[in-house]
Amino acid sequence: MSYGYGFGPGGPGRRGYRRPRALSPLREHLRDTFWFAPTLGLLCAFALWWVASAVDAEIVDYLQSEEAYDEVSDLIGIAEDARTIVTTISSAMMTFIGVVFSISLVAVQMASGGFTPRVVRIFVRSRITKLTLTVFLATFLFSLLVLTQYDSKSDPRLVTTVPLVQSILVMIMVVLSLLLFIAYVSSTLRLMQVGPVVDRITRDAFRVLAKQPGGEPDRGPLVPETARIAHRGRAGVLLDVNVARLVRAARREGVVLRLIPRIGDFVVPGTPVLAAHGVGTPSRRALRYTVFVGVERTSHQDLGFGLRQLSDIGLRALSPAVNDPTTAVQCLDRIVQFLAAVVEQPLGAVHHRDSRGAVRLVQDVPEWADLVDLGFTEIRGCAGGSPQVSRRLLAGIDDLLLLAPQDRREPLVRHRTLLVQAVERTVPEAAERAFALLPDHQGIG
């Protein structure tokens, strides 16, 4: 049986799991910004121009030392011919940048209104969008810097530099910009369609699942709690924690740390975020930069956030203003796919161990019933009047009942019973009611 995205029955912890690194949260936070990549690109463009200008100066110095003035004159002629192109490029790139920015804003606005505001993060994290804007800005800056290198002297004996290599690099960057623009438009158009969006959300959810440590969790009780560490930063949503630093701090003191709130919970200053189990307590200095809060949830370590987004999209699709049950069915496809992948996985708590195998950090994650409720409750509440959605939801629940062990069937049976009751209340006609309660993996087709 294939579970998709590289996960088999052994679960994500058996394949592809890597121990968290200290810089992992920083890398994810930088991906959530839109300024880092363009700024880095501008710095790289300046460094490339500095190297290219030095190469051009060395070429001219070498030819002059060899008294090859005819060759220098040829280089001056080629560079002057390229000057018009470089000037045109420098003025046109800002227009291109404006087009890219406008397309991004329109796409973000349409995605936010058509799907859910939580999918805007997909556009912000899009590598092709950042790469396109970065290359465009770098090309603009590079072409301006190249224009400063044209020497007013035309005597091959007196010129100090001829921007030949720089002009060639400008041409290469323009070609790269055009190719990236094509890829960017194609990628943006795909992300304005519901299929690619829910696929991206699902892949992000499976990445979070793959980061969960494998093996059965330690079911033994923790030693008594000895201290609690309160949150001293600003109020916000708990985005993620630096697992590597927390494990290292706990190992140094010989204790077990327990993360009290779940990833995605809203925390305020003064509320406890960590509990220490053992004789020692890590210092505040050791716990600096280990707990990160922000203004909205992210999928970095949030196991339920993917289901939250899929449920939001499906719920909006079933609203009277939209009335798009096919989109809700597509969301249910992915919800069932994710639940099928975790149906046999140990949930409720994640145990992070040090290099010696000792548990050092206990992190609370949603239970199986929590994930089922998150994926089905809101869509089920609107499915009574939509036979396409009720039929697909029944088929998905029946599939999960076949996969689920005995101790995990109760929430599925409960949702199935509630759905049947909702359809019976909403559809009075017996024939239509029987049709709406017939499981179908395509809804209606």
C-alpha cells in the first residue's frame, strides 16, 4: 500500500528523519521573510561587479603592457556597442520589477479571498518568486554599476578599463531574468488554482510529519516537576522551538524539559512555557532563542496546521457566497490522505532524545481524535445539504475505518454517525437521502 510522499506503514520516523539542528528555526524564519533573498542578491551583484571590473582592468593592463593597442581599440568598440544595450536594460529592469511585484500582489489577493488568508504564506515562501525578484534587482543594480565603468577616453593608450566582461555578464543576467520570468508566471498561475494549492499544503504537512522522531514514545511517567519557566517575550502564536538547543540545555543540567503549550497556541508574557523535571533547572541564558512567537501560525513544527488550512479552504468553498463543493471534495481528498498516513502513528507526545538516547524534551502534539476533529468537524457541519460532499466524506471515513486500529475507530464512528444524522435532518425525501448517504470517492463524479 502506498501512502504517498515517501512514507510507508512504518511512518515518517523510520525514513528520512534527521536530528534537529540548532539553526533549523533560523532557516525557516528567513524563508518566511521577503527581504532576505533580495538583499543577499544585491550584495552578490555588487561582489560580482567588483570581481568583473577587476578582471576587465587586468585585461586592459595586460594588453597595454604588451603594446597590443589594436586589440584594446577592438575591445573599446565592442564595449561601446554594448553600452546602448546596457543602458536600455538598466532603464527597463525597473519596469519588469514593477510587473513582477504587481502580479504577486494580485495573486496574493486572489488566493486570500478565494481560499483562505493562511495560504498567503505559500506565496511568501515561494522560491521561484523570491529568485525572480532577486535576479531582477541584481540585474538592475549590476547594469547601473557597469555604466559607471565606461571611460570617457577613447585612446587605447590612456584608458584604464573597458567593461567587456561586465557587459557580457549583463547579457547573461538578462537572459536568466527572462527565463525566470517565464517560470515565475507559470508558477504563479498554478498557485492560483485550488489543486496545486492543496497539494502544496499537503506536502508541507507531510514534511512536518517526517520531522517527528521515530520509534515508540516513552510511556513511563516523568520524574516530578521541579520548576516552570515563564515566557518573557512578547505575546504571540508559538511558532516553533529550537529543539537542538533545548535538548542540549536539558542534557547539561541532567533534566527533562516539557513544552507546556502546543505549537500554534497563543502565549502571553508570564505564562509558563517550559517545565523542568529533575533536580536542576537550565539557566535563562541557556534557554535564550529557544522559543519563538509570531503573529500567525506556520507549518514548520505545527502538525495540525495543514489540516487547519485544508479545513478552512473546504469550509469557505461550502459557504453560500461561494458554493463550490468540488473544492471541498479536493480538500477532503487530502485530509483523508494525511489521516491515513498517521492512523497508526504514535501521537499525543513527541520525545526528543540526546545523542545517548536519553529523553530530554517532551513536546505535546495533537492526539488522533484531535486531528480527526480538526479535519472533519467544520466541513461535516456544512455537508448535510451537499450530497457531493457527504458522499465523499462517508467514503473517506469508511476508508479510514478499514485502516484504523480498534482503539482509534471511535472518533471516526462518531463523525460518521453525526454526518448521517445531519443528512437525515436536512434531506426529507427518502430517495435523495439515500443518494446523499451513498459513499463515493468522487462525491458524485
